[in-house]
Amino acid sequence: MKVITVSELKLKATQIVSEIESTKEEVIITKNGKAVAWIQYFSEDEFSLTKKKTEKGKESGKIGKGKRHL
């Protein structure tokens, strides 16, 4: 697992994403020495399944009705 700073991510985002895509290695992002985010590769098949579930929820009215809950 690779660890990089948020500053490095800002400077090299495209390169880092390309590396994640080719190596499938996870990357932890740190800010002020503390882990704040995690970037992980996932396949196009996984994205398609996630997208279909979200679209199905929208069609049935379960997601995105515009109601605010306080």
C-alpha cells in the first residue's frame, strides 16, 4: 500500500490514478501526517453494477426525491 501526502496528490493526480489503474495498488492520502482518504482501484464491471443499482433506485423514487431531513 502506497502512502502519499495531499500535496503530492494535488501535483500528480493524473499520474497517481494511472499507477493505481495499472498496479491495482491502494493509496492512502495523508494531511498533516494523518490518513484522511483512501484511493482504491475497481473494475468497470464493478462500476456498472453500482451505477445500475443507483439508477434503479432513482426510477423507483427511493433516491433523489429532493426532500431534506434535518
